[in-house]
Amino acid sequence: MGAARAHEGAGTGASGRVGPYRLITRLDPPGSPTLPCRRFVARGGDGETVLLSVAAPGADPGAFAAEAEAARRLPAPWFEPVGRVSGAGERQAGQAAWYASPFRPALPLPVALAVHGGPLPEATVRAIGAALAEGLAAAHAQGVTHAGISPAAVLLTADGPRLCCHGAVRAAGPDGVPRSGLPGLDPGALAPEQATGGRPRPPGDVFALGAVLAYAATGHTVPESAELPPALRATVVSCLTRDPAHRPTAAALLSALAPPAPHATVLNSAASLLAPGWLPGRVVAALARQSAELLAAETPPEPVAPAPAPHPSPGFDPAPGPAPEARHFAALPTTPAAATPAPHPTATPTPHPYDPRRT
């Protein structure tokens, strides 16, 4: 982990900063395709470590920030919480739009598959689907569509999945404009009605969640039906139906993935599927390594302005003395400086009123 890697593609200039945060490393490997936003581990001046999500090139920065503000006020389980959002002044100054979330060791779903060496076990896929369906059911009940679900938008943590990248579809292109082929959108997870420019609605979230489950179970978002695990096949296929009216609701999907126990006195919940051991061992080990590397990572100190030279007293002419010796500085261990990246162009914001769309 290093600041030089963090800067790569950040669009932050040579300082390695985004807003008040100094970047530590990227969360997604360089060259990862179809990322709805760029994500970094970063630290604030108070030492707080955050997950920093930065608008992808081509996204509407005003819409990106508005979606983050809406998610900040949305109480839904298994959604990555939003703590701080970039201000309008930063965006008007040409800086990238961003939002910060409290950091916990996490792997994007595509990275988890790579670490595991292939598709995830059926029990893990079921747990991911149940948790995200539970979060979507809560959001849909409040009239909110996530509109940003894709494999890259799902983070796996030790205690369950987290859904981030809020509103990526709306930030990528306005309603009425075809969204097929737009950067940052995974074509396999984009509902057909949204690809043609339709307004994001709850059935589109269910389609995208079906694509996520297909990816977790097979390694790609558009599998053949026979590739899916038999116990999950009917559920996933129903989510991927082209007709939105024939897809299940998020609440029905939760019931299918995590049916309530006989004689249960509480509503069904994903928590029953997230007991210790729900993640494969290699993924757990990767999360532990990430945590250890982060603890060992050091961010460069903030630059300190040099103190002004003392002004000589009137009538006093100090005699020239020998130059200060440098050997005691040279004797100290030195750390090679991080490579300075070239600035990445940021999207020029187009000011316009934006209100996150409700379902």
C-alpha cells in the first residue's frame, strides 16, 4: 500500500489529496473495469481513516453529490453509510465530487472472487443476496431507489456485505437519455428499462441485484441458466426477467433467500445467514492482511511553513559564521519520496438544479 499507488487515476493532482483527506491507497485494483466511482482509503487531519468515493470521469458531479446527500439521510441496513460530502464550492472550483464513509476492512466483490480463486460458495451468495435484499426492501419502503447496484458496488466485510455507489445510474445520465455504453455502468447489471433512459425504479434494483448474485455464483453477470446453482437458479432468473412487472419485490427476494425459521417470532432477516464462517477462508485472510497493512501505512506529514527569519536589531551587524553542518541529518534514516503522478483532468461541473428522484 502506498501513496503513489493511491494517486494513480485519482484526478487529485500532485498533492495526493481529495478535499480534506490525504490518500493512502486505492481500494480497487488499477484497471478495474466498469467502476461506478473511484474509491480510496484516506485519512483526515484528525487521523480518521475513511473510505473515499470520488465521482468517476464523465459523471455529473452535482448529481453525484446530491445522491450522496440523499443516501446520508437514508436509514437502510447494509447500505454503506455516508458521513461527509464535498461542498458546492469545491465542485465549482473544478475539484472532483466526493463523499466519505467510515472505513472498515472491505473487499469489492470482484476482488473477493479473485482472492477466492473463482465463484463464491452458495451459502455466501445466499447471504450476500439476503442482506442486500433486506437493505433494498427498507429503501423501497421509503420511496427510494438505489440505482447503482453492480458487482463493483458491493463490498464484503467480516460482518456482512455493504452496498455503496449510491445513484450511479442517475449520475451517469439523465432520464430520457440512453445509458447503454456510458462509462462506469456495468451493462450486465443495468436493467433494460434503465439502459434506454427510463427512470430508475425498484424493479431495476432487483434486476441489478440478480446480476450481482449471478456474478457471485458464476463469475459473470449474464450466465446461462444451467451455470447457476440449482438451489438459487429460479430466484436469480426471476430477478433477471426483462419485464419489470414479472420480477419479485426486494421483500419477496429476502423471503426466498432467507426464509423464516419454523415458529419464528421475528421477521426474517439476513442476520441468520451471516454467522461466523459465512465468508470463505481466503477472503477472511485477505481482510486481515488489509487491516494489518493499513495499520502499518504512514501518510506523509502535513507541510509546515518555514518560520520567518529574525529581523536584526538596529545597529547590529551579525558576523558571518560557518555554515551549519548537515551530517547529523544525513545520519538519520531516510524514506524514499513517493512518485508524483501527473494531474488527472476532472470533469467540469455543469451547475443545474438536481433533486434525487424518488420512486
